[in-house]
Amino acid sequence: MDYILKYSKAIITAIVAIAILSGLARIFSYRVGYYILLAAVILYFIYRLFYFTIISIKHKRLDKVDKQHLAIFFVLLIVIVFNNFNLLDAPFISLFLLMVDYLISLQPVKTKTENDDE
């Protein structure tokens, strides 16, 4: 599990960098910026599907952080569906959710030791 978390931070950092690049691209061309953000979100979905598949196969249960990632994953999925059907015209919510997931990924993972019980 340590190697998954190690690469998780790097991959989420790269996806957030692509999302920030989309914000800069929107200054020059809104359409190009939108498609770059869409590419970042698609990369995020692919990565999270792979991540949750590995977690479910190896560990059979989710930690607190994994549940938070899963919640953000489903909220982002709902936001993207609403954006595609023009029920919600706010692509910055996708960027915000990616940033929240990034901050959750940066949290140090606490392991329970014998001294924590006291």
C-alpha cells in the first residue's frame, strides 16, 4: 500500500498541474482551457478507478482517507454529468474538487501504534 500512496501524491500533483495549466490557457482561449481541464478530469477518473480497484482487490476495505477520495470522486462525476447536460455551468467546481483531493492526498497518513491507545 505504501507504493500506491507514494505514487498517488505524484500523480495527483501532476493532474493538479494540468488543471492549473488549463486555468492559464483560459486567459488566451476559453475552449482550449476547457478541454485541458476536461483532460485533467479524465486522467483523474482513470487514476482513481485504477486506485480503487487495487485497494478493493488487496485490502477489501477503505480507510478514512480512501472514503474521502471516493466521495470526491462521485461528487466530481455528478458535476461532470451536470456540466455535460448544461444543468450546471460551473467548470471551476471541477477544479476546486481536484484541489481538495490534492490537499487530502498531502495529509500525512497516521498509523495506529501501541502508544496511541493511552
